[in-house]
Amino acid sequence: MRLHTLAASLSQTVAWHRFDLGRHTAASQNWIAGLHNAQAAGDHDLGADLKEPEPAAAAATQSLLLARRIGAPRCVSLVDDLLPRFQPYARAQGVPELLQLAAA
């Protein structure tokens, strides 16, 4: 479990870095890997650090689009599980679009 926690944290850090560089597809891949590792570690909050909801919404949107495009229902489910954490930030940039995409 400790290895999964470390892998989740590292994946999340790399995802933010790639997002900041404008590499959104690569960021979403790391975001999904982080979510998988956080789930394996039993740490459901690790992948949902929404202190900055705008980049988190963008990464989640890209993750959801990619997961749907490649037909990865488990990844779609992981993003869906994060949606309640975005509700308090419903007016933040990108969040309404994410919630609308997820509802479609």
C-alpha cells in the first residue's frame, strides 16, 4: 500500500507539471495513473486535491474525454467518483463544463 501511495503522489505531481506545460493529454494519463494508485492504496482523497479547482477540472475533463475515447469504463468511473468534490467549486473556471460533460 505504501508503494501505491508513493506512486499516486508522484503521478499527481507529474500530472500538474505536464498540465502547467500545456501537455494536457499527457497530464490526464498521469492523473488517471495517480487515481488508480490512490484507489489501490485505499486513499480516496489523494487524487482529489482540489485546492486549485481550475487545473484539477481541466485534468479531469481531459481524463474523462480520453477514457471515453479509448473505451475505458473504469477510468470513466474514477473520474465520476471525483465529481462530488467539484460541487463546491461549481463557479470555478472549467468546473461547469466538466460537470456538464460528465452528465452527458
